[in-house]
Amino acid sequence: MSLLEIADVGISFGGLRAVDGVSVSVEEREIFAIIGPNGAGKTTLFNLISRIYEPTTGRIVFAGRDITQIPPHEVVRAGIARTFQNINLFDNATVLDNLMLGRYRHCRSGLLRQTLFTPFVRREKLADRRKVEEVIDFLELGKYRDVLVAGLPYGVRKIVELGRALAAEPRLLLLDEPSSGLNVEETNDMVFWIQDLRDDLDMTIVMIEHDMSLVSAVSDRVLAMSSGRMLALGAAAEVQRDPGVAAAYLGGP
Amino acid sequence: MKFYKKTSYAEDFRLFRDGAAAFWYALLALALVTAPFVLPTYYLSQLVLIGIYVVAGAGLMLLSGFCGQISLGHSAFFAVGAFTVAVLEKNGIPFPLAFLAAGILSAAVGFVVGLPALRLAGMYLAIATLAAAFIVTEVIVRWESVTNGSSGLNVAKLSILGFVADSEKKLYAVVAVVALAAMLAVRNIVRSPLGLAMMAIRDSETAAQSMGVPLMRVKLTAFAVSALLTGLAGALYAHKIQFIDPDQFTILVSIEFLVMIFIGGIGSMHGVVFGAAFVIALPQLVAVAKDYLPQTIAQQSGLQAAVYAIVLLAFILAEPTGLYGIWRRIKTYFSMFPFYRKGSQRRVKSFAKSETW
């Protein structure tokens, strides 16, 4: 059984079918890329999976559990973490605190224990911190640990956001344009990290990406979308050769 | 020049940064313990008021400073706390129970007032909480059979299991303990995952939600805890003033609370204390200043409110981190001596961005 099954999912905003009848299955430990021109509905599809939007039609099943109806904050508890296209970090907090919030889904203590800051809370916080330090080591964020996010360069913020998602220890990672705004060196790092996440940590990755060299380098399968609909699905080379995809980008005859 | 070398993760969330900090706090504690024996009653009475405002301020700081939910309704929670304790004690219920009930009832009211916060933000939330405050005041005025309406209620001296706070010294002891407990409670929440979740909501609700923060639950918790502390402050205030009527709990009290946390320094626990001291001291300073002002200005009834407004504007424009920001700059100057440069403490300017997905 596939890890993520999207069956005939669609959403309309007024008269606009932003996502229209998308059906796709993502296997465990797969790196799955979504490409398409602007307005193709890629981010909307992400927002449907992470329950920010309510789908008009269809079902989304993750690890055998129907997540079409769960509240948005339950999505990460189910095992899906995401990043945002325009970076959505907690600007007035340090890098460390941003990553620590990634651990929120593992928090077991309630209001009373936290108000008294019992040894249980202390142990929990220390355990979280050790996990966060693993992420910091992995992404080489050590020198930024105590820096406020607001003052960091764009590329670093992008990586902090990836780190926050990783701190949640998800099974499925949704990356919305992981390489946008990164320089060549940072993009190379991103390729390595994405591969390591799958190979070493057994994560499944779905990413929206425009950089075809990155897509070809890491992805097992590629889905091309246009105007909310699926255009082509298959290996990167196949999808690139597809006449429909070329037409969607360049304008068809 | 001073260096901090951390050797364990626990050092990042302990109460005092190092031995030196612990020493200064111990000294402060000693000063607070000796205060009632050396200070004249008038100053002690001011300290009691500061303590009461610290309790309320700790609550509002959690809600507005850390969770980012603005509230103009805190005068309502203050009133609910004061009237609950007064009414219950009039009916023979001992102070500890009445005090607890005041907190719980305020928390319940806070919970209800917090409900609009799930859909509203910023100015709209401020207006919604303001409306709630008017409703609460109106209920107190109209419900004469219980609250005695506009004629107000007399409040007996505070007494806990035979210990009667019949002097300013004894009241000071009670208030000091409650204020310390309130500060510690809020500090604990702030350094716990829940506090982090509140800060996350303040900075980006979308991101907080996507990382597993239940917006509704955390916001309502912030409202309830904040109202609980403000209600406890109200209960202490009733005992300090010993006579309460609805006129003491107007919108001006809410504004006073907001001014307190803004001038103290939004998002800092030090700011609560600095702000409370400032808000209590300001009317006295205004009274002194009156003697030196021309008659036409000194006689104006809105003088104090005008001074609040000017000071608040000045802080927001020139020093948004408040008194705590100034305090920290002075401290940094000394700890970095002789390497301090003008830019060392420059704020990182980040502008509110609209939420985008």
C-alpha cells in the first residue's frame, strides 16, 4: 500500500477549479517532484494535503488513515511536515526556538505541569533539545543557533525552515520550492540533504520544484500539472519529453 | 568583558543565567524582605499597588506580549476578581476560597472573551475585547442584588486562617508572595513548549498550525490564564482599597495595563515589573509636576491621561523594547566594557508581513 494516496482530489475557489481531479500515490521512501507553470495548482495541492484548504472532492489517505477530515494541527501528528514557498518562520524567535517548536507535536505535558515546570517537563525539553541538536548538526546550523531569525539571510532562513520540519520527525516531508532563492552552492547542499533524508532517515519526500536539474538529480517520479489538472506522471526524462508539458510551459499550437 | 560558556542544554532554560545573576536576584529578594521594616507606610502602600499590578501585568504580558493577542478587556477580569472576592466574603466564605473562586471565575470569563480571538486579530480583537469589558461592567452595575450596583461594596480586611492583614506590612507580605508566584508561573509557561507555541502563534499562525499547534486551544489557554491572574490581582486590589464600585474598573484600567506592558517592554518578564512601577509612580510624578506647570494646564482634568499618551507614543517611536530595552543596553554596556560600540544593540528591524501561503 502506498504511503500517501490522493484520490480524485479537487477544490474550487468560486468558479476557478484550482485543483481538478488529481489522483496520485506516493510510495514509502520515494522522492516525488511536482512541476508545472505558475498557477498550476501545485501549492494548492500542498495546502490540501496539509489541510489548510478543504477539498471540494476526493480523499487523501496517509499511511492507511483518511486525513481528509482531520483538523490542520493534527496533520503533523499524523506524520506529515511541510515548508512554505515564501518561508513562514517565527521571526522574533531564535533559530533554536524555531526548531524547538518543530518538536511541539511530541509534547506530552499539559498546562499544570508546565506552569510548575516539573522535572517531567525538564526531561521532555532536554530530550527535545537533543533531537534538535541532531538536526542542527545535520544541516550545519550551529553558528546560527542563538540568532534571531529576522536577521538571517534568505538562504539560511530556507534551511532553518527545513530544519523545523525535520525536527518534527515526519514520515512524509512536503517541500514547497526548496531551492528557490538559493545560490548554486546552497542548491547543491539541498540535493545532498534530500537524498540523505531518504537514504539515511527513510523519509518520503514530495517537493514542488522549478529547477529541473535538481528535479532530475533526486526525484524518482515527477508529476507535471497545469491549470489544476495532471498533465504527465513518470520519470523525470519522460515527463520532460512529454509534448503536453512543453505546451503547458511554452504555449501549445 | 564577560563571557558565557554553556556546558549543558539545561543552561538555556534555567531561571538565572549564572551565579552573578542569582546573586543579584537574591539581593533583590533581601531588599523586598526588609522593605516593610524600613519603608514608611506610604511607600509600602505604593509597593503593594505595584505588586498587584505585577500580578495583572504578568497575565497580560502572557496574552499580549507572548501570544500576540491584544486585549482591552482586562479591566473586566480585574473587576470580576474584585467583585467575586467581595461578594463571597460578604457571604461568609473565607478569603483563600474566595480568592481561588475569583481566579477561576475570571478565567471562565476570559475563556468566553477569548472566543472571538479565534476569528479576529489586531484592532478587531481589541474592539471585541473592549465590548466584552463594557458588557461585564454593565452586568456588575445592573445586578444590584448581588453586587450592590453603583453604590459599591465594602471589603473587609484580608484574613487567611486567623492571619489578619490589618496593617500595610501584612498586606504587603501576602501581595509579595502572590506576585512572585504569578511571575514564576508565567516564566515557567514561557520557557515550556506551551509558551513557545504562544510565541509561534504571535509570529505566524499558519506556520504554528502546520507544526501541530492547536490554535484554538492555545489561544483560549492564554486568555484563561491571563484572565485568571488579572482576576487574582483584582481580588487583592479589592482588599487593598477596601471599597469597590464599578466606576473603578473603566476602560482606563485596561489602557493602564496595556501602557504598563508596552512601556515596561513587550515580551519580557522584567518589563512587567518595570512597567508596574512606572504606572504606579506616574500619577505621583504628575501630581508633583503640577506645582511647576502653568495654572491653565495644571487644572486640566485629562492631564494624567495625556501624559500616558505622550509617554506611550514616545516609547513606541523611540524605544519599542521599553524600559527593559534601556535596562538591557545599560547592562550590555558594562558587560562588554570597554568594547561597546553604538551599533552593538541595534534592533533588527522586521516589519509585519501579511500571511502568505
